[in-house]
Amino acid sequence: MSDYEDLFHTDSVGKLPVMYHMRLDESVRPTVCAPRRILLTMKDKVLQELERMTKLGIISPVEEATSWVSAMAATVKKDGTAKVFSILDAKCGFWQIPLDEESSRLTTFMTPFGR
């Protein structure tokens, strides 16, 4: 990708003109995960990535209680840079599919800084 960096937008995300509704298996019980710890040396990078994703409209802070809360994970890549991701991260592959309000609550994730 770095060879063709000028072909990829980093300041915007395209979106499909439809809203997706996630269907749940009624037999599955909701879970709420506690936030995972992050290295102090990664704190600023994690905050920057969360702010970038918020600015792009990919995520938004959640103040109210939700039944489903996943844990966010932050790792250090081989080149020493940080990578922030949640269970939904697939190299940003699904960011262009907007979720309806009900479904978006199912994708809530916990960070050391809140939901």
C-alpha cells in the first residue's frame, strides 16, 4: 500500500448509501468486557487514533449503558508503530458500511478512556 499511498484517502471514508441492520441470535447472551490495559508509552498514539476515527465518523463516544461492550486492544507492530483495533477491525474493511442506531449499540467497545 505504501507504494500507492497517494491513491488512498486517509482523511475521509466512503460510505455505502444503505444502513445495515445486524441480526442477533436470540440464544446468545450479551457480554460487557472490562477495558484492557495499554502501555503508558502507547497512550498518546491510542488517543490520537481514537480521535482520528471519531473525526472520520467511524466511532462516537457512548455515554449511556449498552448491553454489549467489547474490549479494545492496542498492540505494537513489528516496525514499532502502534495499532489500535477492536474486534471489528479488518484493516478498515467494514468502515464504509453504516450501521443503524440499534446495530451501532452492539458494536460498543471499551477503552481505558471510556466507551
